[in-house]
Amino acid sequence: MENKTLMTDFYELTMAQTYFNEGKKEEKVYFDIFFRKNPYDGGYTISGGLDETINYIKNFHFAEEEIKYLKKLGIFNDEFLAYLKDLKFKGDIYAVPDGTVVFPNEPVLTVKADAVTAQIMETALLANFNHASLVITAAKRITREAKGIPVMEFGARRARGIDSAIEASKCAYIGGCVGTSNTYAGMKYDIPVMGTMAHSLVTESEDEYEAFLKYAKSNPNNCVFLVDTYDTLRSGIPNAIKVANEYLTPNGYAFKGIRIDSGDLAYLSKEARKMLDEAGYKDTGICLSNGLNEYTIRDLITQGAKINSIGAGDNIAAPKERVGGVYKLVAVEEKGNIRPCIKVSNDSIKTINPGYKKVYRFYDKDTGYALGDVITLAEEKINKNHYTLIHPVETWKRTELTNYNVRSLLVPIFQNGQLVYKDPSLPEKQSYCQKEWETLYPEVTRIDNPHEYYVDLSDDLRTLKQQLIESHKIEKGKEYVKCAKKN
């Protein structure tokens, strides 16, 4: 397994050396990963990247090669480098499982570890969460609008590098795609591999008919022709039907389908369906592609497009949005006492929720729908019979809950440096992700103007936050981190 410990921003290491030089290498700290806004102006985000974080932590160490490199930089002292050489992760991780529906400002992962280790880990943990969560969310939005039509992930060539492409294929599968064009991802993760053909096979050949015939002879059991190289209706589909009549059907092979990758997909698919049906190929499928996203897919279905499958690439593997997860210090532990920390800003969205916390989700007992989340301090207990959700800022907004089940979202992943969590298989994650999504009210999952999901603070956490804010004077335009005073 590749050692990725140095996949960290340089300032993480310079800060880590500061902790070490100040005698704080054993100081226990708590960091939360959370995000402030759903991507796509959507109503939800789906968490991912925990599997990669587990692999990263299991292999967290500074080998001789890394130590030599750091020494060559001339920044780090010998005592610190000697300390890094023996450094292992010995802390605790609590996180939501991959595929969990999550919302802004609630912790999705909490690190409890020594200050040096916790600081160095920041970059990798954020990279894992931000990329995976964005791709899973993008895939879920697209597969949701497909209304049960199978979506294949075709995004490898559009991804931001090879490693990104491989991980995107995995995340797309968790988000509901039925397979991928990425053969390496198929081998690595046992994802179904799928695909058709490219225009180059047609343009390389003498003519379109010859290209289709060659392809049919080489791939008789999986014959899906790309019919839009020259003219979809006057050339592509007639040539595909001709090859089916002259080669596939006489030799006992099925004419699996056609793919349309350009033009007015709604109109072309409807005309293609008529032509295929009239030729006796009513079971031949139509695959549509060409930069499809959740909005174009929704419109195609509304316009009556004839679609048996969808190929989606750019908008899953290389979304233009971002999740924007952050990693913030929320508490410091000294002699068994946990001191909450807060980062305060004139921009209220950047004022964090302090302290070591838990997140609970309430579900309606009758419908199974999620009613809202509450962020609490870790030691708080939830009343199982009655609870009042209170808006974290507009406290007059209250929701009384009585008929509910409640679930703690953060589960132990590492304890005292030991992995205690069994990572589910990829199909299990896909199934879990779908079940999670189905607990959301349709108003939350709609792609336009979704209903805001309740994420509230407990009374104790709200009071603590307000006390910490009021204990400082905030200069205009300034923001800073402040811990509660020592006992």
C-alpha cells in the first residue's frame, strides 16, 4: 500500500513542529470535519471517502524516504524528525458511514488524537471527504432524475487525473450508477463494466456499414452501435438495422442497442424508436449520452424521450461544484478536562459549533421519514419520548417531536489507534445509500428550491456557543480561534 502520509499541506507540518517544540506533542485535541453549504444549492449531501480515510490511517507513518525529504528542506529540527519517525495514529475516529445523508454544519467525522498527528492528517482527510461526497451526491441527483432508467458512469476521461477517475467510478456506483466504463475501477472494486463504441471506429473505416459489421463480428453478444457519427436517422440507424438483419439475427445474436451522443436527443430517440420497432427490433435498447446532467435528464423524460439507458460522464466524475468540507479544532483535553474551542467570525456562517459533539437523527415512527437532526455535546442524552428541535439562530422556530425513533449518526471507526469498524462491501454501500436517501421527504430531494432540512443545536450546545462568542470582543473584519479558559 502506497504511503500517503506526506499528502499534507506544508503548513500542517510547520504547525506540528510548533506543537512539538512547545511541549504539546501529547496534548489531546478534537477536530471536526463539516461543510457549510450543500453543493448544487441542493437539499442534501451524501457522505463518502471514509474507506480511503481508513486506508490512509492504517498506513500512517513516516518512513526513511519521507524523513530524508523533510530533512533536506532545512526547516525541521532533528528532534522533531526523530519523533515523526516513530509516529503512529493512536487516537479515536468517529464518522458517519459512506452513503449517509448529511447536512451543513454537522460533524461528519471527529478526530481525537495528539496535536501533532491530528494536524498532519487534515489535508488527506478533507481530500477524501470532499471528492467522494461530491461525486456520490452528483450521482444520486442524476440517478434520482432518471426515474429508474439505468445510468452508466462514463466519466473517466473527464476526471481530474487517473486516481480521481478510479475513485469517481467507485463513488458513482455508491450513488446509484449501475456500472462504469472504467475497466481499472471494475477490476479493483468489482464494479460492472459497460460501454458501447466510439466515433473513431466509424471514421477509421471505409464507411459506417463496414464499421458496424466489423464491430458486430468482434462483439456479437454485446452489440450497441453508436449511430450519430454522420446522420443518425438517415445513415446511422439504417446501417445498424442492416447489420442486424444481415449478420446478427441470422447468426442467432441479439441486436442489443444503439447509442445517440449528439443532436436533439428527445426527438432523435423518439424517431429511432419508431424505426427500430418498424424493423422488428422492439427489444433493442436506446442509450442516450452527451454531457447529461440531472436537469437535462429530467427534461428528456418530460419530453417523452425514448430511453432504455443513460451514459453520464462529466457531471458525475468531474462536477463543477464542490462540497467545501473544513477541518476545525473544537476542543482541547487537559488532565481529563475537555475545553471547548470556537472560531468566531463576523460572517456568522463561519462561526463554528464548539466542543466534542454528537449528531442525532429523528425518524417518524409511522412513515420512516427523517424529521430533523440535532447536534449535542457528547455527554448529553436524548429523551426518547419528547424532544424540541430549535433553530440554531432563529430560536423562535421550534418543532415538537413525540412519535419518533432516534439514531446516533457518528459511529466509532478507530479507538486507541485500532480499527474497530468493518467497512461494508460496495454493493452494501450502494444499498445503504439508497435506503438513506429514501428517508428524506421528496421536498428535500427535489433539485429546484428544495425544502431546508432541520439541523438544530441542543440547548446546552447553543448556550455554550453563545457564552464563548460573548466572552470576546470581535473587531470588524477579524476572525480568530478561542478556547474556553482553563479551569
